[in-house]
Amino acid sequence: MPYAVPSLADLPGSLQKAAIQSVGSTEKPILICVFPGRTCLKNQQSWEYVDEQALLFTGNGIFQIQAPTSPGQDARIIYLHALDLLYARLSLILMYGRLELVDESLSRVVVEFNAAGFDIIQAGLQELLGTSCGRNTFSIPNAPQTQTVLSELGKLSFKFKNGLYLYGLLPEEHVLGFVFQPAIWGQRWHLFPLKMSETTLLALTDKQLIVVEEQSRSRFPAYGWIFTFYPRKAINNIGVTSSKVWQGLIIESKSRVGLTDQRILLEQVNSFAWQELWSQYC
């Protein structure tokens, strides 16, 4: 379970020195989260030990400090500047939590944790996303009220409405519209059902594009959500590929080194609805 500490001096000894040297005197941590070392299942045949680590959220970005794997080695340090963030992906599935952050140079911060402790991380993640998206607010003529949009979403899926409201939106963020795509099913060998895509929500706000997905391997309802946050300024283009039945939405990021684009399968009516929403507010 992750936990917060009030200062760098309160970090475990394996992390303290590297954290103090990394942050220095120029930045002051807003939130310090520690993830204890743990043994986890690597695959069906083996286990692995993940060393303790910490996330240091500052006003300008985030430090990941990971303890040395053996005596004599240095701690592993990764820094992501908030303004260079391409996307953040947050998985909350039953008791499993995972946070992944990727910047323009494809530097990557990844932590796994007990999802019950996400409330300890949430304030830091919101601060990071808020800085990445930009603090300046601007008015959009004839934009709908967020509560009105959320109410419309609730009529289609109360679960996705709650997920977006509780874990997706930043304080004072305005939802401009959404497209809700139920799971798409096809057939394998014209006999067996085959899931082509998970139930997916595309929510466009005044700051970012939020993609919310389920993850299930059966026809039974999936638990939890996977959120992907794209700051609007980090999106290079959103294209559409056509087929006879479905259309593929391609989210292209402004990466200088070639990031694999995310592809989302939509029914044609939802693809047209998204294109209208994107052209109206972007």
C-alpha cells in the first residue's frame, strides 16, 4: 500500500540521499508518495521482487526514485517535466493499480500499487496533469454545463459516469461532450463470439481528451477502469480509418521519437459523432 511522507527527510534510507540530490533546492515537493518493496507474480511460472520506490510530485514535474537493487549500486532516478507529458494512463481494476506516465522523449514512469491507496496519489497526479494541460482558463461559447453532460452519460452508463467524475476530471475542468461506445463483438470462424473492442468512453474537456476503457475477457461485466489522459496540446491529430462495419479512431501524439498511436474501434454512428464533437471544439 503506498503512503505519503511530509518531507524528503522522512523517506526510507534507501531513497533519501538520491531524492535530496535530485530535487535539490530549486524545487519543493508538493506530494511525496512511497511504494514499499514487494514480491509480485511476474508470469505463471515465476515471481520477482520490486524494490521500494517513491514518486515526488513538484510544481514542474515528477521524480521517480527507485532503490538500488544491490549494495554498491546507485538509485534509479527518472524525471518527467509536466509540460512535456504526452499521456498518463491509470488502471484501477479491483485491488490492482498502475500508473504510467510518458513524455515527448518517451521517458517513462511506471508504478504498480494496491488500488485502495489511490487516494494518496490522486492529488499529485491531478497537480501534474493540471500543469501539463495549462493553468490558463478560457471560455468556450455555447459550451454545455459539465453536470448536464455527466447526466446524459449517466443515462447510458452510471459506472462510466462515476468513473469519469471521481477519478478522471481535474478540479474546475469542464466536459464539452462525449462518445460512449459499448463493447463490439464479432465472430471467429463464423461460429464463436469474439470481442473486437472493450466498452470505451471518449470525453473531451476544455483541457484534455480522456479515454476510459473496461478490460474483460468474457461477456461478464468488467470491474474497474483504465483511464488515459491526453493533454490537448500533446495531440497532433485524431484520424479515422474506415471499414465496412466499423471505423478506427487514431490518436496521434506529438512525439519527436515516434510513439505508437492509440487506436479505438467505433461504430460508424459514434465515429461521426466524435468527428463532429472534435471539429466543434478543436
